[in-house]
Amino acid sequence: MMKIAVIGTGYVGLVAGTCFAESGHEVTCIDVNPRKIQALKRGEVPIYEPGLEELVRRNMAAGRLHFTEELAGSVGPAQVVFIAVGTPEGESGRADLQYVLAAAEQVGRALKQYTVIVDKSTVPVGTADKVHEVVARHTRCEFDVVSNPEFLKEGAALEDFLKPDRVVIGTRSERARKLMAELYAPFVRTENPILFMDPCSAELTKYAANAMLATRISFMNDMAALCEKVGADVEQVRKGMGADKRIGYSFLHPGIGYGGSCFPKDVKALTATARDMGLEFDLLRAVENTNARQKRCLLTKALKHFGDLSGRTFAVWGLAFKPKTDDMREAPSVELIEGLLGKGARVQCHDPVAVESARRYFGDRVLYAPTNYAAAEGADALFLVTEWNEFRHPDLKRLKATMKSPTIFDGRNVIDPQLAREEGFTYFGIGRPSS
Ligand SMILES: NC(=O)C1=CN([C@@H]2O[C@H](COP(=O)(O)OP(=O)(O)OC[C@H]3O[C@@H](n4cnc5c(N)ncnc54)[C@H](O)[C@@H]3O)[C@@H](O)[C@H]2O)C=CC1
Ligand SMILES: O=C(O)[C@H]1O[C@H](OP(=O)(O)OP(=O)(O)OC[C@H]2O[C@@H](n3ccc(=O)[nH]c3=O)[C@H](O)[C@@H]2O)[C@H](O)[C@@H](O)[C@@H]1O
């Protein structure tokens, strides 16, 4: 059993802390946001992440998981301290390290014994050294700084954390290496490896992985645009490509652009790191440009189809940046809805869990419908934005009867175009022949 402190109770800190508690350690999660901590102390998880609340409550009840705003009291006795605070986009696309370095300073002041300080936030190359410098300025205790980037996906965070494809540990210290190996042993019981490397390589691995996944998405979105021009179906092309084992199927789904709290900022941050080193990462610039165009593509299609959008009513199914989360950060729905409102249209939307998050973006400027069918009432067209399972097989007859004109803009290619057309819909997908 180890004593662990986790700084930052966002998606990463809360999931990591809870999963370490689940494997028998005594974990204290710390946050500067008093509302988050108060909610967590009541066993209420402030984010929507399947299975997380149940696991939090179970570990709290077992006395292994605690929440506090008091950093010093929890960091002092801990053998391992995780820094899992935000690293948002900063000046010129660089990662803003102010929260990481502020946490490092607080950790430095609080150390009472040898401690392994683990950077779990996504941070640019060289940050482990910076954290080391900051901590060293405030303590005389021995410590090591380890880079341990996180690869979990929102909506599947517990599964990803508990059964990771790999764990990346960047350290030059044998003592820290042993401790980290012990900590992660329960999560890598199969053949999935713990990869030990130097801190710089670990830091870069995180950005490289996200940038590669974003590149695959933009590649497919460009391919979709070409399919539309030549009359091919990108879904057939995707399957034909994915069947090649060297390519594989994952992250080849075209759509309305990648969103979320990480791909957009991480692609920019890696480009900025390269630029700072005198290297123009042209490929990643193209990935970003394609993504920006893709986020506008449904609006472009609607303008082409309708001409003028003012006075029209549109249904939007899905607000979150992906299914199984209420996270709206960089969600493609935001750009689409702002575009529709900007053209004088009315928007009626529905999302199974993200309505509260959406209110922070749109306030009362849109109508939040209690069901997806209610959102479609009297609509000139339906925009399918997030591929929640419940949107995949709509009752097309009911939908047609509800809408003013049966038109679908399917931003995720989840509705069968043939079925939709048979029911009398005008259907537009991404990279599919239009009706
Ligand atoms: N969201 C995700 O799915 C993933 C995120 N990451 C990376 O992990 C890091 C954290 O991301 P999220 O969990 O999404 O962030 P988040 O924004 O959801 O949570 C960060 C938390 O840290 C707290 N915080 C900030 N400064 C603090 C301090 N000095 N002391 C205590 N608490 C403090 C904030 O109040 C906030 O609750 C980022 O670097 C991100 O790029 C990595 C993999 C997945
Ligand atoms: O660093 C991070 O924060 C995380 O970023 C992503 O995870 P996440 O953003 O939670 O969600 P993804 O499932 O990767 O989706 C990201 C975006 O890409 C889009 N996407 C994904 C896959 C695809 O084939 N096509 C596509 O357009 C999604 O709709 C979504 O908008 C990575 O998948 C995680 O490994 C990483 O840890």
C-alpha cells in the first residue's frame, strides 16, 4: 500500500486517483476548486464519465479515497504525488504551463520525505526538468520527477486507465522506476508493457500519439471531401483501407472535425515546439487547416442546399464533442450552432447528457428539447452532430412526420442513406454521394 496524492480532480486526476485507490492504495485528491471538492466529498462526480461515480463512492466508503483543498497536508506524507492539472492552449499555440508550475511550487513547499513527483498532465519536452527546478527551489528533501503521460479517452476513461495499451514512464532514476513499476503492476498483468524511457521521450510520446490520431482523422476528412467530388463513398473506402492490417480501422471515421480538450491544443502545441526548435511541421499545419474546414462543412452544405437560412428552424442531435461525455470543449456543435444562429436560424437541440454544459455556451439562444424527436419538431433539417447510440437508428417515419421538411445532414455517417432516401428524406453525409 502506498500513500498517493493527486493534484487536479479533472478527467485525468479523478480517474487516476480513483483507479489507484481501487488497486488498494490510499489516495487523496486535491483541487483548488472548492465546488468540485465539496461535491466529491458528498460522493458526487462533477463530470459525466460512465462508471466513475460508482467507483468513487466504493473507494470512499472503503476509506481509501479522500478529497481536499488542502495540498500541504496530503502531499507531506505521500510517497507519490501526481500533477494532473490543465495545460490549456497558451500564447502562439504553446501549452500554458502556469498551473503545472504553480502546483510544482506548492509540492516543493510541502515535501516532508523522499517523494516521486509524477507529471501526468500533457506537457512539452523539457517540462520535467522545469518542474525539477521549481521543486528544488522550495525543498531540501530528496525527490525525483517522472513523466507519465496519460492516454485515456473520455467516455471510456476507466477502461482505458485500468487496461492501458501501454504505460509510459520517463525517468532516469532507478528508485523512481521501481516505485512506478510497483504502482502500475496491477494494470499491466497481460502482455501490455510498461515502457521506461528518458523524460523527454516520454513527454514527446504523448504529443506524437495525439498528433498521429488527429492526422488520421484529417486524412480521412480530406479523403471524404475528395469522395464527394468524384462520387465515391468514403465509408467504402474506409473499410477497404482499414482491412489492411498495417493501417487498421481505428480513428479512420470521417466526421465534422475532431474536438475535445486535447487534440486541438496538442496538435497546436507540438507545432509550436517544432517551430521553437526551428522546424516547420507542415504536416500538422495541414491537419489543423483540414480540421477547421471540416468543422464548417455542415454549415457549408446547408447554405448550398437552402441558400438563405434566416427564419428557418434546425434540429441538432448531439452537443458533446463525442458520445458518452458531457464535455463541450472545442465541440464541433459549437461552431455549427453559432453559424446557424449567425445566419438568423432557430436551433432546437438535444443531447442525452451535455445540456448543462451547453447552457454555458448558448444560454437561452437555443431551445433545449427533452427528446431528440421533440428537437426535430417543425424543423427544416436535422443535423446529426454526435453519434450517441440512441441516434443511430431513428424511427424515420416518426421523424418525417415531425419535421417540416425531411432533410438530414449526417455529420457522423451513422444513418443509412439508402433507408433515409427510401423514406423520402434528402440525405447529406460526409464524403458520400448526395441525393
Ligand atoms: N481530458 C482527457 O481526456 C485527457 C487529458 N490529458 C491531459 O491531462 C491534463 C489534465 O486534463 P483534464 O483532467 O482534462 O483537466 P481539467 O481541466 O478537467 O482538470 C484540471 C483540474 O486541475 C485543477 N487545478 C488547477 N491547478 C491546481 C492546483 N494548483 N492545485 C490543485 N488543483 C488544481 C483545476 O481546478 C481542475 O479541476 C491536461 O494536461 C490534459 O492535456 C491527458 C489525457 C486525457
Ligand atoms: O490526450 C487526450 O486528452 C486524449 O485525447 C484523445 O481522447 P478524447 O479527446 O477523449 O477522445 P477521442 O475518442 O480520441 O476523440 C477525439 C475527437 O476525434 C473525433 N474522432 C475520433 C475518431 C475518429 O475516427 N474520427 C473522429 O472524428 C471525435 O469525434 C472527437 O471529436 C485520445 O484518443 C486519447 O488517447 C488521449 O489521451
